[in-house]
Amino acid sequence: MEKTIMNNTVSETKGTGSQIFKYLLFALVVFIISFGITFLGLKNLTLSSPVNGNSTAELGPVFQSPEYTVNLANTNGRHFLKTQFSLEMENKKVLKEIEEKLPVFNDKVISTLSTQTIGDLNSPEGLEKIKEELKDNLNSFLVRGKVVNIYFNDFIWQ
């Protein structure tokens, strides 16, 4: 117990320094525990396999598309989409086939993208739908293999 005399009054303080120390120690322990839980949770998320089952370590041959700018459907030319993407191929033969059939490839991409509406572009589900449509349309003319996945590198619409 500590006695302090100030202005002719005596005040007694009982271990306030040790109580503050206990609260700070408790807060520090809670912080360390929550940080540890968060770190372990994030570590487990990054170590788990991707949702679609494709691992980046197993990425197949990749084709970089040219940049495409197309008018969106039902907008009277007021809205457009500018995009560039990478295609993951099943094998290298498909890569060569696309290069040989580049005019057909470009036509399929432009035809698919120009049928999209603003509503199709407003949601992640719409973007996945566009990827699936592109993949299906491109695979329809490929005979040496297929497109496994599409990765957008640039996707701007206005």
C-alpha cells in the first residue's frame, strides 16, 4: 500500500500499477492468440488446393490472346468490352493448331464476346459464364486437344 500526501489530504492507492500491468498482459496474450489463429487460418487457405482442381504447378501450355474490343449487345454501340486473356491448353499440339487457325479463333472470340450484355458482366457468375461460353466455342473447332481454362489478364467494360 502506498500513501501519498497532497494538499493536506492522504490518498491511498492499492497496487494500481500492478492492475494496469495485469490488464496489459491480458490484452497482449489475447492479441497473440488471435494473431496466431488468423495466421494458421490463412496458411491453411493458401495451402489448400484451388476450387476448380487445377494447380498452378500443373499449368499446361499457354496461349496469349490478342487484345479484343467489341461492342456489347443491346447497347446501340454505347458500351464496349476491351479484354485480353490467356488460354491454358491441354497440350502443345493445341497451341500450334490455334496459331494455324487464328482467323477462326478470332471470329469465335469476337462472336462470343459481342453477344454479351451489361448484365452478363455485372457479376462474378456472369464472368464465369463468359469463360465457359468462350471455352465451349473455342473447343468446338479444335481437333488436336482442347482449351482447359481461361484466365482474363485485362477486362474493361464501359
